Amino acid sequence: MRGEPMRPTLGHQTEDSADPPNMTQADDDAAFLQALGQRVRLLRARRGMTRRILAAQSGVSERYISAVEAGTGNGSILLLRALATALNVRLRALVEDAAEPLAPPLSRAPDHRNRIALIGLRGAGKSTIGPLLAEYLRIPFLELDREIEKEAGLGLGEIMELHGQGGFRRLERGVLDRLVATHPQAVIAAGGGIVAEAPTFARLRETCLTVWVKAAPEAHMQRVIDQGDLRPMRDNRRSMADLRAILASREALYARADFQLDTTGRDVTTTFAALLSALGR
């Protein structure tokens, strides 16, 4: 006797589990698509990718991605695999609960306190505070993104365009390993999205004392504009919404840092004094 057809589920059901009373196939499918959409949106925001960038790197239309995130997509497994590839995650991260851990177990190197890593979004103040701290401690200041560009001989945008998210993240890990191996003491400013790659973020935390340099969304936006990047002004409402989504999706990851430094409403002198105090310097 043929059994009932198996349905894909996002949870970890057992043989004894059953659908809620009166739940139809349509209800179950809708719940699956809603959960799938939420995970795609979370993974995209955590990596700081707009729908347009994800569409370009996956070959999936921006309109389809929008439908998936809204819970109305009904695409094939091949399209989902393309999305997973562009996000640099396994396909199971889109369809299973808690498939992407926040970070693997941490095993600290004995000399991790000799390196200080600053994490956080662009505009928080890493590139301002980092050189001051390095000068004060008389150790090198290194920006991970600039080191990646040197390694590749390309700008970050070109790396993403040619190699995608996966290629960039592999290069990021290799450069981080090199910096750790060649600099027993340093202040390292990491890219904002490094926390989304669990193994690389774990490596950073194992080998460095980490500080989350944070700010209010409005402060982030204004500082980016002050740096000469006028792209957020083209669609301020959507840019702010994307920024808030990125911050929300990464907050639990950034919070794994050893220390937090809020730069909102503080001048450089006050911020630097607060950093030295937090580090016990």
C-alpha cells in the first residue's frame, strides 16, 4: 500500500509528530514558504547584500527574490541552490531550522590579547579609532579589506563581481590567517560582514581581543555620507531600512565581541578614552 507523499519541512519533525488539527496542505506549503522567505531575507541582510546584488550574483531575478522573501515564491530546487551559492551557505541553511550556527566553539590562542580587532558596520568609527589605538600602543594598524585588495590586486567591488560572495569570503579567511601569522601584535579593522562567516569570525575571536565599535543607524548613515558616499541619498528611505535590517540581523553576532564601544554622540577624544578604559590601558 502506497503511503502518503512526503512533504518538505523546515523543522526537525519526528515520526510521532503530526500537523496541527485542520491544517491543510495549502496551509503547510504557505508556512514553509514564509519560513523560507524569512531565512533568505535574514541571510541576505546578515551579509549586507541588497536584492539587486544577490540577483546579480545568483542569476535569479530581483523580482523572484522579492517573491521568495515575501513567502510567495514557488521556485525549483535549482533556483534555491543558486541563491544558496550566492549567499555562500549550504542549501540546508535555507530549509532547516538553525542550520547556520552563530559561531563554532571558541578555543583561544595564548597570544590573542596581543592583537585587537575592531568589528562593526562601516561608519561606526573603526578607521578613525583604529589608527589612534595603534599609535598609542606602538603597533601596526591593518585594515582587512585593504589587505584583501592588495592580495587580489582588485577593488572589493571587482572581487565581488568576478568571484562572488564565496570567493571573497575565502580570500578574506586566507588574508586573516596571513595577518595573524605575520603580526604577533596589531590593531586590525575587520569588514562589517566578517561576523556572517562563522569559521572566519571564530578565527578572529580566537586570535584577537575583539571590540564591537557600534553606533545608532542614523549615525552610521551620516558618517558614510560624510565620507563622500552619496549612494544612500538616492533612496534614503530604502537605504535606512536596509541598514536597520543589517544591524538587526548581525546584532547577536557582533555582541560576541569581548568589548562594546558605542560611538554615538561622542567626539573622537571621548570615544578613544572610553576604548582605553574598556581595554584597561
